[in-house]
Amino acid sequence: MNYDLTNWPDVDLDKVRTAFREVPLAAYPELARYGRVGIHEALAGQGGLFLASDMAKRLALSPGMRVLDLGCGAGVTSIFLAREYGVTVDAVDATIPEDLANRAAAAGVGGKVRSIRADARLLPFDPGAFDAIFSLNAFFYFGTDDLYPPYIMSYLKPGGEIVIGCPCYREEITPDMPEELLLEFPACLAVHSPGWWRRHFEKSRSATVLHAALHPRGVEFWEDRVRFLVEEQPPREMPVWKRDMIHAMIRMLNRDAGGMVSHFILHVRKDRIP
Ligand SMILES: C[S@@+](CC[C@H](N)C(=O)[O-])C[C@H]1O[C@@H](n2cnc3c(N)ncnc32)[C@H](O)[C@@H]1O
């Protein structure tokens, strides 16, 4: 069902709830202690800890492993990984908040999360430094260059794994794509299909793609995020950029009848013998 934006930014929450699905907490019992706010708060994209948890489950993480959280934003996922899996996390972002160390300490993982301000294309690590790389809702901003997969995998140990969760198009966009689906243009030009991401990594000839597919809740994550944001704060009280962003998301969902806008998970293992 479409949501009528005629009275935007005044929203009718009952109609929002009818138009947009919410991911049921019961589907993620491992996140029970976070609640709906903890699953979304301070995360910059759709899916929140729902998507992060599905990504992490693929990595077979164990205490003591060293993990790179690439494009970590506020570092919510860095704290999540350290707390839930006992791993040590290097939290990397071009703009990293100064309070991450304090928040990690408050969550009981102060010694396990190290924040590093760096460009994802110029990383300050030794080759083979990481057991795993994790990247939520960030990789398309810096990872689409043909040379990036071999570059980023050089930081993995042989047999190490990378997992990426991001917005995607079900298929590659075409010149006649409806304007409403081109969210955050031109950034959306770097948003690709799961098949594109599979080939992007397979081309490196040094990796095995273990999984590259739409997330079964990929469309729902968009809807769930809209619901969370408008239930958290009335749009009229939001900063204009945020109100405009949600407006654009609703227009996109209204226009997209066929599930063209979704989310995907890519899971890749670096080959042991290059
Ligand atoms: C949509 S946010 C996602 C942040 C976080 N992973 C989360 O889920 O909340 C994308 C992040 O990618 C970061 N980013 C974009 N380009 C980058 C680059 N070249 N190097 C490092 N970080 C980058 C941004 O600073 C931003 O924090």
C-alpha cells in the first residue's frame, strides 16, 4: 500500500503503520536485549542490528579474532561485534565520533574497540592483519573500483572472510530508471545488484564468493527504517535534511511496486593460495 504524502511533514502514524512493515523483534531473538531503539539508534542506514546480526552470523567469529569494521560510522556495530562475539575490532571511518571509546567502555568492551580515522582506500594496517572484515551500509561509497576487492582482501589473512551488507537494486539500473528510485543521486550510481557484487569480487581471482543475494527482508528493511524514524521523532521537528531524506525514501517506496530497491549480503572468503 502506498503512503499518501499530501500532508507531509505531518504524518498519520496509524497510516504509516499500515503502509510500512516493521521487522518483528521475535524474528531476531539474539537481539532481545537491544529493543527497537537499540537496533536502530545511531546507525546510519536501514536494517540496523537486524542486518548486522545476519552478517555477523556468517563469519564464524570467535573470541580473540581481529575484525575490521569498515565505514563503521558511530561504531555501533563495532561495539556489537566486540560485545556479542568477544572479538577485537578496529573501527574505521573517514569521520569517526570522539565518544566511541567512552561508549565502548560503557558497554564493557573498552579494551576491544579501537577507533581509527582513515580513508577506506588508504588503510593504515599491515597486509594480512585481519581474520574478518565487516562493512554495513558503507561499502558502495568506496568499494566499487575494479582494484578495490584485491586491495581490501590484502588486509585479510589467507582463508579470512569479508561480509558486506548494503542497499542494492535487484537488477542493475538502466537509463530509464524512474527518478524516484535514484535515491541520493549521484551516490545511488554506486548501488549495484547482488550479481554485480559477485562478479566484482570473483574478478579478483583470489576469492571465493560464498553468498551474494538479496536479503529476504531487503525491502522490509527500508520500510522498517521509515517507521522507526517517524515514530522516533515527528518529521516537523526534524532537521530539514533528515525530513527530506525520509520524504525521498517514502517516495521511492511508493514508486517501487516490484521490490527493485532492497538490501543484499555479500560473503567472500580469501583463497588460501593466491
Ligand atoms: C551510511 S553510513 C554507515 C555507517 C555505519 N556502518 C552504520 O551502519 O551506521 C556510511 C559511512 O561510510 C563512511 N565512509 C564513506 N566513504 C568513506 C571512505 N572513503 N573511507 C572511510 N569511510 C567512509 C561515512 O563516513 C559513513 O560513516
